[in-house]
Amino acid sequence: MQETELIERARHEVEVCNACRYCEGFCAVFPALELRREYTAGDLSYLANLCHGCRGCYYACQYAPPHEWGINIPKVMAEVRQQSYTEYAWPKGMGSLFERNGTIVSGVIVASISIVLILSMLLVSPENFWKARPAEAGSFYAVIPLIVMQVVGVASFGFALVAMWMGARNFWKDAGPEGGVGPVALGIALWDVLTLKNLGGNGNGCNDNSEAFSMRRRMLHHAMFYGFMLCFAATTVGFFYHTLFGWHAPYDYLSVPVVLGTVGGVMLMIGTLGLFAMKLMEDPGPVSRKLLGGDVAMLLLLALSSLTGLVLLAVRSTGAMGLALAIHLGFILALFLVLPYSKMVHGVYRSAALLRRAAERNMKPLGGE
């Protein structure tokens, strides 16, 4: 991480916190910052990505605004996270996409849907595109050829995975622990990731928009996270059905891929739309408003990807199937293209930060006796 004015401000605020220590039991960030007396830019990147934005420290802090010191850990950590996404992005020049992220995500959505629609209509005749056909094996491929789906899907998603892996590698080189990571630390970190433990704050939940504690944000994140994973599982099962058994989509309503995708899609919509509604009502004090556009654009992209998938399921035996399929695949293509350069990367960096936290839990304070 480069030394910037933001990094200097973040360093000042965590030094105040380390001297005060009133919030040391609120979340994972404060025990981690207490392990050190000086903070490199890499340390601040680690602490920022360890922060889950529960905001308990903001409402408890005696030095928060309107105090003249204006300590605002949730806001400064959010901005440092954004800087880390920009600097760790791969390829290097792509980090600039995090600036005005909401506009860029919206533009990619429009472009992806337009391209898929235009190519679909060019590849098949209008009569075939609008033709009502029974939901029998291979009917999707009469609108968009299977090879086109496979090449575009594998290329875009494969690039996204490589880019996110390289970003995580850059983060680990800059902000990872000095020693190795053992199996115990891996197990602890995996549990923290899968249970979203730190979205529980100090056990009572997050401060969504006031000093009152709530588990809403944690539950909605669970719905979004596991909904996304179920949708991914549905796609994976469909791949094995097609590759190993020669069973072609669309599948029966009670088949494993359709059940997984439907349940996952509903959960994903609940999570994303719930979090979007919370953003409309949240207290602006501990929030960095300049990051709101990218957050909202990604939530809506996930929600619309899910919604269009459910619509496709409902109309797959009608003449609207071709249009629904093209729009849904346009959203999926947009999702794959923006994954490494959107708020979605926070899951990768936060998981890496939780792994470092698990590895250093038994460390003595750096520079201590």
C-alpha cells in the first residue's frame, strides 16, 4: 500500500484507538491493532479488510464526531479498503475501475445485455428467437448455441477467478503474516468466514443505523452469501449433468440444479434487496458516501441476475424464453466481468485478513517484553 493522506489519517485514528482501548472487545479489529505499536501501510490494509463495518465503535467512541478529533473508524476503514482494492487489482491498471465504480458497473450491465441480445438475434432467425417451445432438453441452445455459452462463460469467469486470486496474492504479500499459516489457523479462519462471525459485533449484532444492536445485517449477508453459493452449486451440478451424463438443460422443476438455483435465487434476492433497503435508511455518520454508488450497483446487479433467472424459469415454455434467456445471460456476463473490480472482492480480501488474524491470535504485542 502506498503512503497517502488517507493512510496517514487512518494511522492517526488507530493510534488514538490503541491509546484509548475503550472499544477493545467490540470486534476483531481492536485486538488485532493492539498487537502492534506502529502501523505500516500494509498493517492498515490488513486492519481495514478485517473490519466488517459493524459500527459499534462509532457509537461508543467518546472522540467520534462532533468531537473535535472526529475519530470515525468505520468510515476511514471503508476508504482504506477501497484504496487496497485499487492497489492490489490485477492487471495493475485495472484498479482505476474502482473509481466511479457505480457508473462503470452500470455501463457494463447495459453493454453486456445489449451485446448478448444483438448476438442472439444475429445467430438465430427472429421466428426461432420468439418461438414457443416445450421445456425439453436442448431448447436453450436453439436460441444461443451451447459452444457460445461455454466459451464466453469459461473465458469471463476464468479471468475473474485469476484476477481475484492475483489480487489476494498481492494483498498477502503486502499485509500477510511473517510466519506460515498452520491447519488450526485455517480452520479458525474458515469458520469465521462461513459463519460471518464478525458481523455479530461483540455478540449483540451490528449498529445498523443507531446505537441499537441488531442481527439484521448478519442475517441478510448470510442470505446473500449462501444464496450465491447455492446458485453456483446449481451451475456446477448442471455442468456435471451435461458433461458426465449427457443431460441437457433445461431440467425438470424438481431436479437438483433447478431446486438449488431456485432456493439460491430467492435467498440472493432477499439478501441483496434487504441490504439495499438498509443502505437507504442508514445513518450517514459512519458511512463513506462516496463509496455508496459502487455498493448499490453491485447489490442491484446480484438481485437482477437472480430475478432474471427466476423469470427465465417461469417463462421457459413460452415465446418469451429467448428474450428472458438473453437478458439473464447478459446480467451473468456483466457479473463475471465486474467481479474482480467491484465490491465483491471484499469477500476475498476479508477472508485473507481473517486468515492472518487467526494466525496471529497468540502473538505478543509487537515490540513488547
